Amino acid sequence: MSWFSRLTGSKKPDIPSDLWKKCPNCGEVLINKDLPRNLFLCSKCDHHLRMPIWDRIALLTDDNSFVEFDSDMESQDPLNFIDSAAYPDRIKKAVESTDSFEAVTVGEARLEGREIMLGVMNFDFMGGSMGSVVGEKLTRLMERAIERRMPTVIVSASGGARMQEGIYSLMQMAKTSQAVALLNEAGLPYVSLLTDPTTGGVSASFAMLGDVHIAEPEALIGFAGPRVIEQTIRQKLPEGFQRSDFLLSHGHIDMVIHRRQLKPTLSKLFSLLL
Ligand SMILES: [Zn+2]
């Protein structure tokens, strides 16, 4: 008996493993081709799985309204960085597997008829890490928002700064934070949408500087991971630590919103804020 049959009690032949995934919350077997239709929610427990960027863009914008900016901006290798692989090789691999040049996609779109600037981070591209290009693209996005007097939405999903770019990567924290400050001075709303996971240098900069912070249910949001914190303070962390509901109840974020309600919630927010 195969492990699939043991798991599901099914006597059906094995489904090739690239056609399905298991819900990380309840273990339900989910067929990949059904996921986009169901917005990457578990059909059994409603767990919010990570959503590919183009599905995310389709979720938040009106049909065919997204126009991408700076899509061909590519990372350099300023430090000639090599760990177990050379940085340019890692980039090349990420480009091939994700079909985009960097860990963020930015552009303008309409959301229930309203023009917005939208940035969406891609966790599949080197863990959504922020190097110079991610910082530059987001900064340009916010500068465009100021020029055009439009609200900004940034969807974060990131392991943090990109270590292969060392200090250049850390400088993006200051740069993007400064861009958010300019949005603020211009009196334009910026909504930060935190998805699983938002951590490290991204959570320590623009992702936590929104006028409104919205998180998806159960998203991991924090700076250092729970394991590192436990090892440092030598204490057991409370149940649900760094998950969105925990952060909401401790006043760290403003709302936890189900994926199906994100677009109408953003629309309502902008009509209140603008
Ligand atoms: Zn589930």
C-alpha cells in the first residue's frame, strides 16, 4: 500500500506528486489545478496557502487593468558573492523557475474602478528577499504614486534582506522607509498587506510603516523567527506567537481579513481615506 493510500484510505492509484500538495494545516490532499479557482484556500479547513503573484494581482485588481513597471530591472552582483553557489547563478535559477527578474512585481492597476499603485512580493524568488532591485522598484512605485496622486498597496511575503548583497541590501530598508515617509508627507494612503511569511528586513521597514496594516489569517509576521527567539531568551513562546491573530490582539496590526474579502475591504478603506 502506498503512503498516499494509507493517508487517504483510498485505493486509487497514486497521483504524480507534482499534481497535488498537502494542506500544511489539516493534511488534506489538494489538487494543484483546483487551487487557483479556490484562491489557494484549503477546501477542507480554509487555510490560506501561499498565493502565486499573478493570482494575487488578479485577486486584487479589476480584469486586465494591471500595467507592470520596471519588469526588466535585474540584480547586479556588487560583492561578487559566492556561498555554496555564486549569486549570479542563484539569480539565474530564480529567474528561470519564477519567470520574473526579481522578487517583487510592481505596477498600476484599478481596484473596483479606482487607480492604485500595487507592489507584490514573490516568496518563490529567493525567499522574497529584498536586494537593491526590490528596494529600487518599490521606491519608484511610491514616487510614481506621489506624482500621480494615487494610493499604494504593497503585498509583502519575504524572508528579509538578501544576504548576497550585504550592506546594499540593508540600505534598502532605509530607502523604502524614506519613500513611505514621502507618501505620508504627500498625504497619500499606503496600505501594507502582510502575507505568510513577512519577516526580517522587510517587516523591519516598509511592511510595518503602512497607514493601515492588513494581514491574512494565520500569516507568520515578525522579525526573527520563533526558534531563534526561543533560543535567545530561553523561554517557551506563547501559542500562536507571531501569527496574525496574535499580532492583532496585541495591537501590532489593524485587521486580519479573509482572502475573499481583501478587495472589497481595500476599496472601502480607500473611499474612507481619500
Ligand atoms: Zn486544510
